[in-house]
Amino acid sequence: MSINSRLIAGGVGFALLAAGFAGFSYQSQRTSMELAARLYERGLDPIIALQSAETRVQSLHARLSAAADAATPGGEPGLEASEADDFRRTIAQTVSDLETVLATEIASENHTAVRALFYDLTRLQATSGNLSPRLARTRLEAFSERLASAGSAMRAELDGLRSEADARIERSVTSMVAGFAVVLLALGGFLLFLMRSVGRPLRRLSALAHALANGETVDLIKPEGPSEIRDVLAALRALQARCAKLEGAKTSETGFLADQIAMQQTQLEAALNNMTQALCMLDGDKRLVVCNDVFTELFGKVAPGTPARVFFDDSELALQLPENGTSTHLHETLDGRTMEVKRRGIKDRGLLITFEDITERQGISKRLEHLANHDGLTELPNRRRFGEVLDSLLTKGLKPLGLMVVDISSFKSINDNYGHAAGDALLKAFGQRLLKIATPKATVARLGGDEFAVIVPGLRTPEDADALAQKILASFAEPFDVENRRIVATAHAGILFVPSGYRTPGLDADFALQNCDLALYQAKEGGRRRPYRRFVPAMRERLQRRREMELDLKAALDEDQIELFYQPFIDAGQRRVSGFEALLRWRHPGQGTIAPSVFVPLAEESGLIEQLGVWALEKACHQAVQWPSDLTISVNLSAVQFQSATLVDDVRRALAESGLAASRLQIEVTESLFIDESDKVLAILTEFRRMGLTISMDDFGTGYSSLGYLSRFPFDKIKIDQAFVRDMRRPENIAIVRSVIGLSRALQMQVIAEGIETEEQMRILYDEGCREMQGYYFSRPRPAGEIPLMLSEISSRWDQEFAVDAAPRAEAAAA
């Protein structure tokens, strides 16, 4: 039977037993109540009524007796009216009391006696008017005695009823106590039954569960007892089996984990002992817990548990012990090594400390720091370090200072002619000479390329800065000994003087160097006559105007402010115009016409030259295709344009879109084109020759002229610069002109002279054998729309103003 069934059966049995006991108790109580009611009805009520009747009769007898004693002797026989009324009323009340007694359930003998009294009183009540006072008193006295006798009989009956009720109540109480005892015994038996049938299995079940939970060994569990207990015991038996299985697995896993831990311990020890850092762990009492071999090498063999102060005999290291937290510091050992000590506090558990020898790393770091702040070639401070020093001095502003930027103007030529190794050697020698000449407190740096800078604190006046610049530049007149060569290097300098306490918003190292660069730019423009310039605010204003002009130039390209003018090439031998040179003109809306010598360099510097050059090329080709087919068009290409990867495609597209024959297009380049990237330039010029273009070297003899250029690059024509034509009366100039003409003949190249402004110049050139000319003497550059007029004017003026005797000169030349 299940626990639930047992509880239900026990509960139902106990409920039935309790219901029976309650019914029995109720019945006993009811019997007692009935006896009490009978006692009250058959005892108390009749007795009370008889006592009331007796009291009334005695009271009436007393009143009549008192009246008789007070009456006058010899009075009338009979009761007085008031007495008679009182007599009748009292007798009536007494009769009523007897009726009450007769209405109750009393003993038959008592009932008979009372009924006789009732009849006698009734007759007395009827004859009350004829009674004399004496007779009335006699009758009342007799009735009083009979009522007293009836009351005694009634009280005897009441005592009997009380005795019977007491007996019955005693028996009822005894029965109830017996029933309650039976109920208690039944309840005790039920509880004992539950304790034996449910409690004992539960206690066994609890003991088994605790034993299993505590991991104790338990015999094989047998499911028994109530069904619920059996189910739980069956589950515990399954659990017991599962625990046994898990215990077996645990034992196996423990062995495996022990092996793993041992292996990891070995690996950990290997890792610790192969660390480059020395490591130790201290417990909360600052005693050694673990350390590696590197630590042992540093501090000797130390046993675990040794206080740290024993092996940290250095006071600086001992200072790291008391506090928790994380920190890093450097420690210099007695043998000069630098140790990086890192400590990490383990809350309430001690410290982890590592020691790493960073002597070599620190040396590398210092070297890297040196490299970050110094030029690798000259070992001078670099731009970054120079800027830091300059910013510091400008911020303090305690002393006046001079700032100088020096540029080796001839460096590219030297580098190109003697090679990069010679160029590097020159840079190092240049830097060393600057160091020797500058004052001891000066800072000399290489900013990059061939540009150096000098900070000289303590200069009192701007003139002192000028004097120092003169001294430095004068020292460079002495040749440099470079790779067994004596090389003369020319230099330019830009100077900035900053007075003491000078404060200007935005004045920092970059701004100051910009000012020096502006002065340097002015010095370069001045050439060798004055190789240095000191910065003045007007230079920055000029730079601002230059920036504004750059913006205007960008707008000019978009708004068609740029146009082409054409100046004719004159073939004096054939007395005709052989072609035209396309020249750029900028009609500025506010400044009027701006010469190419002003805005073309600006376009090169600002990166607009490629757009401008392509526009000029395409425009010239489209206009030239409308001219007579025997006229050529010459277009100047900037050296910057040769850096474009699309230059050849741009020329090819201009010819294709315009329809101009390639043989009619001449390309003019200057000698500056060949300074750098000569292989790339040669490839482009060779492609132009292959396309059928004519290639002319412009301004020959004014730049870095080299006969190597003429032999290496595919030129068709040489243009004699106007600088030599303008003053051919000077022997050296006419000699140069004569040499160029002779060189062109030897190399089978055409020659053209520019800048002819007088008839005399024309005749001299013609006599020297130069047949093609260009200059204001023939015509100024004019718009494309005036070309027909230009051709007509030159043709009509030829026999008059341009006449030359060609035949004799030709014969002389032939001879």
C-alpha cells in the first residue's frame, strides 16, 4: 500500500471514530439536557408555584388575623368589603398557582393531593362572601398546612429526580471519558502505524541519501516499503550505480589529469627556466615561492620560503617590496648593466617580479633615437630635431638669434657629373665646414637634399646675421676635396633675424623656415651677384601675391584668358616665312597682359603646366592646320611635362584630332630637361623622332650646355639664345655664335637665331651662315587672326628692309 493510501485510510478511520465519539457525546449531552428540563419542569416549577400559593394563603391569613385583632368587639359578623375583595383576589391567585402545578408532570399522588386542594379552594372561592372572618381564618390555616404538606411531597419528588439526573450525568461523563480515551488510543495507534509504515522507510531513505551525498560506501540498495519509497529507493539505486561509474571515471580522469599536470608543470618549469628575464614570486609575507634559473644566476641559489630582503640586498630593490600594485623601474647594476624591474602586486597574495637585462636594447633605443633626430649621411641634426630646437628657442625668446638656410646651388650638376658617391661626400664635407665656421653655440642641421640650416643664438643685430652669412658663403669659395678631386660648390643662403623677446602669432619653426626659404628663393633669383638675402616682410607679401596669381591662373584656364600669339621664323636664304613659334599670353582682367616668363614658372611649380601645355599644343595644331602646308608650327615643352606618363599620347592625340602632319610640328626643349632622368627623356625624344616631329634645343649655351647632349639626344635644330645675339659686337659673343653655327654644320643640324632686333644683327648672322632667324626685327608675336596680314607685310617688306646679298655669301661659303 502506498503512503498516500495509508494516509487516506488512517484519516478516514480516525474521522469515523471521531464522528462516533461526537455522536455519543451529543447523545449523552442531550439526555442530560432532557433530565435537566424534567427536573426543572417537574421539580422547580411546581415547587415554586406551591410556594407562591402557600405564601399568598399565609399572607392572607396574617392580614385577616391582624384585622380581627384591630376590630371592635361585638362587630358585625362577616368580612368587610375590602377584606372580602382581598380574600377573593388572593384565593383566585392561589387557584391560578395550583393550576400551574397541575399543568406540570408530577407524581400521581402529588397530583391527587394538589387537585383536592384545587377543588377545595375553588369551593372556598365560591362561598367567600358568606364566610365570617373567623371561619375564613380557619379555612386559610387548614389550606396553608395542606399546601405545606404538598410542597414537602413535591420537594421529596424533586430530590428523587435530582438523584436520578446526577446518576445519569455521572454515567454520561464516564462514557465520554472512555470514548475520548478510545479516540486517543486510536489516534496513537494511527500515528504509530504511520511511524512504522512511513517514518521508518523515510528515515532509511534519508540516511541513504546523506550517505550517498557524503560519498560514503553504501551496500546495494533494495527497493522496499511503500510504493513511493520504493520508487525513490530505486532512483537512489540508479544514482548509486551512476556514482560508482562516475567514481571509476573520476579515478581514471584523476590519473590522466595528474599526468597532464605533471607534464604542464614540466613545461612551465621549462618555460620559466628558458625565459630571458629573471622571475620570482613572493607570497604575502614577502617570502620566495618560486623562481627560475635566470633569477638564480643573478641572486644565487635561494631556497623557497627565504625572505626577499635576504637576497634583495640592494636597498633600491628592497624598496619595491612593501607596496602592492604595478610598477616598472630601471636599475643600474655594479657592472654597468641596466636591468628593467617590473613588479605586479597580487592582492593579499604577494608579488610577481621580473628582471630583464635591457643594456643592449637600451643601446639600440638610443641609437634609434639618434637616427630619428639626426641625418644618416652627415650625422648632423635632421629637420625634426632642428625644428624642436628652434621651437624651444622661439618659445623662450630670451636671446636674439639668427636663422640661416643654406642651399648648394651647383649640387645637381656636381652629382650628375661626378656621381652620387661624390655628391654624398660633398654633402658630408659641406656639413663639416658649416660646423667649423659657425659659432660654438650654433646648431647646424641638414634639412634634406642639398639644404642645410644654422641657428646662431646671441646675434645682436641683423647686420651680424648678414656678416655671418657672408663669412659662411665665403668659406665655400675654397674647393672641397672629394674623392681625390677638388670641387668648387656654389651656395645661396636665406637669413632670418629674430630679436630678443620677439613675439608674433604663429611664429614657430615651420613659419621661420618658410621665411628663410623665401629669402633663399630671392637669393637664387639674384644669381651669384648677391648669394644671400635677409628676410623682409615684403617677401611674404610677394609670396601672397604669387599665391593669388596661382589662383588666378587656375581661373584663367577655365575662363579662356590664355591665348596663343605667333612669331614667325624667317628663312633668309629663301626670303620667306618658314613657320611660326607658338607663344603663350595671359590677358589678366585686372593686370593686363602677363608675360610667359612670369606665369609659366608659376604653372610649373603649381602643377598646372601639364594642363596648360596640352592646351597650347592642341590649340596650336588646330590653328596651324589652317595655314599653308609649307609653314611649320613650333611648340615649347616644359621639362616638367616630360615627367608626365601621357606626354607622347598627348602629342599623338593633338596631331590626330587636328589633322596636322607630324612633319609640320616642331618641339622646342631647353637644356634643363637633361639634368635628371636623361634615359626617360631620351626615350620620349626618340619616340617623337620616330613619329616624324622636328626636335629643337632652345636657348642653347645659356644653361648646363654639354656637347654630350647633342651627340646623345636626337636633335634636329639648335636655337642660338638671344643673349648672344643681342650684343654680337663683343668678341666673346660672336665667337660663341660662330662656334654654335659651326657645331650645327658639323653635326648636320639646322640652326636658328632668336632675338634679332636690328638689320645689323641679321646681316652678321647671315654672313656667319645662319639662314633661319626670329625676332622683333621681323615681327612681334601676334594673334592667330593676324597671321595672313603678317605674311603679307613680311613679303612686301622683304626687298626693301630685309634685303641681304645672299649670292656672294653663298659662293663664299661654298669656297
